[in-house]
Amino acid sequence: MKAKVDQDLCISCGACIDICPEVFDWNDDGKASAIEGDVPEEHEAHVDEAIDACPVEAISKE
């Protein structure tokens, strides 16, 4: 599974980074971004939490 943050929707609230810093981090534009490649299995549940916590629904998974 891969995580993705829609850069057009992200409002830089940081909720995803607080929930799962192993997958999400700030990019050079000051918005959240997800790691490249597959999310480690032990963090998949945290990605689901981040999706639920995002106030603008900018996070998705593939």
C-alpha cells in the first residue's frame, strides 16, 4: 500500500505528521508529503488514522 497527499488540498495542519511521522513529513513547500514507495505494514493502521484525521481529505492510499 502507498500513501499520497494531494498537494492542492493540503492545508499544512500537520495532523498526519503527528499521527505517523514514519510515513508523513513536511516537504520544501511547507506541506505534508508521504514517503516514496510502500508503507511498511506496521504503519498501515496509522495511515488509516491520518486519513480519518485530515480535515480536508487530502490523504489517500493506493
